Amino acid sequence: MRAINLANEQKRDAKVGFEAKPKKSRIKMILPDGRERKNVQFQKTSQSIRSLINKYGDAVKIKNALINSDPEIDIESSSRLINGTRRVYLTGKNEIAYTISQIQVLYDAGGKEKERRELSKSPSNIASDIPIKWSGKEFNKDEAVRKFVFSKKYQLRHTSGLTFDFLFNMAKYLHDRNVMMFVGGGKKGNEPIILSAGGEPYRGFLEGRISGNSYCLILHLSLMEMKSIKGI
């Protein structure tokens, strides 16, 4: 479980846990014999078209090679069952690239490339010494769901009895007022939330729910605000 440094309305902060809570489907798909279906991955090939071009030189030679043999298929690895994967970047020679530079490509309205620049690598700010702060800006829940497009959500979790009270009181405040609280990073609490180095900058909103002595505090993240167009 990852950590987030969070401050409440009294500007008191604590490091608590947060995690995604995907909702599992209640519907199960089974095979004709009654066994539960499961997804598997197989390796297709280790030979890309670029590596074949580098090896044979041109399309005509590749065509002849495909007719005479199967150079695109690695007999030793093709159709092998894959238990886990990791992303790697390859060079033009189909070799692993150990050092890469990520470039951001910008296009104009016509789809023509207009600029290339190094991709921003802003550091994560969720567990830094400066906590994610309450801004004091509240949105009614009904208003918030119509104004913002929420793309991610995480449940905040207590890590001790003290942090239970800390999060419970925050959730109760939001629940009783039926509002979502805008939260942000930086000294003034108005900067975007960045979950990982080089990640997307999000706007953050806290939602609280209470049931008896139990609480649920949810961090909603948004990349987009919906605005009305005059005359429509």
C-alpha cells in the first residue's frame, strides 16, 4: 500500500495509506466443463518487421525468405506461455535499449508536427515533506460530478489508531456537509497532484462517507473540467 502525506483543515498532516479498490464483477464466465475461465498470454514472436529489414535488406528479400522458410518465427520461444511481463524499449536493431530519452511531440490543429521537446519529468508530490492540503474550496457532490470528469479514485486507509481518528473526522466533515473538498500540492495547496515521477498532473477532490463508526474517504482525480458553451 502506497503512502500519501495529507493535511486536514487545521493544517495538521499525517502519512496515511491509499490504494485503488476496483469493483469485481459478480458475473463469472465458465467453460463447458464447469471450470472458471482465466486469461493467459502467449509469446507470438521475437522478430519484428524492422529486425527482418535490418537482416535481409529489402522487402523483396524478406518475401523470398518468408516463402522459403519462417524467419519471423523463433521456434524456441514462439507460443511459450507467459506468466508475467515487463515493459522494455528496443533499438532499431531489435535490441534492448538501456538508456532512453522520452520526447513529447506536439501537433497543430491540422495534425502536422510543430514541435518536439523533452518530456516533463515532474517529481511525485504525494509523499513529500509538503503535504497535500485542503484548499477550503468545497463543491456540492451533485455539482462536482457535472463539472469535472473523474478518471481515477483511491481509497485512503488509516495505518494506526491515531490516523483512524484523523481520517474519520475528515470523512465525517465532508459527509455531513455533502461536499467534496478540492485538495492540492505545494505550499499553498493549489498545485496539481502527481502520483509518480513524470506522471500526469491531476486535480484532487476528497469525498467522505460515514456509516456508524466506519468511514470511507476517497480521493478522486480529474484531468478535465466540463464547461458550458453559451448559446447551447
